[in-house]
Amino acid sequence: MRYFYETAQNENIAKTAEHFMVPASSVSASIKRLEKELGVTLFDRSCNKIKLNDKGYLLAESLREIFEKLENTVTKVTEKTPEPREICILIKARRKWITDLIIEYKQSHPDVQFRVYNDIHMDDVDNFDIIVDEPSDAYGDLHRFLLAVEEICVKASKNSPLVGQTLSFRQLREQPFVMPRKAIGIRKLLESTGKKYGFMPNITIECNDSYCLARYVTADMGLTLGSRRALENEIEKDIVSLDITDFNETQLVYVYHQKINEIDATIKDFCDFLYAKKQKLNAD
């Protein structure tokens, strides 16, 4: 069948023999055997020339489809199935937005698997492909790009008597604060700002769970610091930003990763995806 199909394309037995690296007599004998089995001639022969006839054309067309399908099947059977690429990511900042972006990326790249950690206290960073965090010296030689610039505000319950007042940060010296534990960037910002104005903030509740923290603030058990855009979250619907005239702070959020020429193509693609989204993230 292969000998016949090739000869049907070039109408030259010698070329078919050369293609398969066999004697021309073997090709000629095989075609004659095929014709004998079918009981029809497939070529018109004259003066050492052959020309595909109508019956030969029908067979050749059917074989073209069969051989194409066979070759595709063989390729699928023999090719190695690539293992799904896994991206291991540690999210220490902007967890809600990064979560949404992972879901969006996953929808268009279903073969990519994610292993996600949201532990803000995790210090073992060597096993992560990507880390999203504030500026830190903990990431050694990792490369980074700026993902977002967050506007930070002082937050209070909408029922707080401070709401509607124009205040200075120093006027908060006696106010209780609900904050995450030490070593968190937002906690450091509160303490450094308090130090700037000559006092240590009165942190009465330490809470690392964002839901519980918001509940304490909603119950007017203390003020807190956080992203202004987080006020749009459902859990902060009863929390507002105070008007503090001398508090104008921002939080920088970076994506940390290995050198581009040293990372997997999938990781690079996800980094490119995040980079492309950063303008939208900062505009929302």
C-alpha cells in the first residue's frame, strides 16, 4: 500500500524505490501483487511509463486519508505526555487580588497547576517559584518587579465618634488599635509612624485573621491600618477611613522570582501575565 501510494503521487517506480531505499523491482512486484489481489489495474502502462487511472486515483485518495489518520494516531500514541507544570506561589500581600488573578489565569491555562500558600509568617522561601510581598531583604538575589502601590489609611468603625472629624495622627495616641502581630509590614508602618510623632501606638488586640480583625474594628474595639481599596470588601462594609491630615502612606507590593533566563517557561508566562495586569490593578 505504501509503495502504491508513493508511486501514485509521482507516477515513477524508480523514484518510489529511491524513497524507500529498495530495488525498483520490489516496488513493481508489490504493485502488481496488489492489483492481482484487487482484481483491477491501478496504472495504465505504456513504453516504460505508468499513469494512475481512475480506479487507482480512488484508492490513492482513500489511502491519503487513512495514512494521515494513522500517522496522527501513531504520534499521539508514542509522544510523551508532558506532566502538568506546577507553579508554587507564596502570597504575603494583596491576597484577594492575586487569588482572582490565579483563577483568571487558570481558566485560560487549565493544564497549569498551582500550589498556593497564604501564610504571611512563612520564612522558608527557597522552594517557591513566585513570592508576592512588600519590599524585603529576605529574598536575597531574587529578581522582582513592582506589582502595585497601595494607598494606606487609618480605619475605624462607621459608628466611631472619630468619623467625620479632621484629625492629626498624634491625636490617635490614646486610641486602641487592632493590628496583626509584629514583623508584618503594616504593623511596622504603624509603629514607625507613631515613633515619628513621639508615641508608641496602643495595640490592644493582635489578630492575623483578616475577617476577625475586621470584626473587632466593626465592633468599635479599635482602629487599624490597611489598604484603602480593602474598604470595598464585603467584610469591611461597616468600616470607614478616618480623615488624618498628616498620614499619607503607601505600601509597595512586588512579585519576586528567579532570573527570567533561569525559570520555567510556564512561570515566565505567569509573571508576564501579572506584569500585564499591574496597570489595571493599580487603576481599580
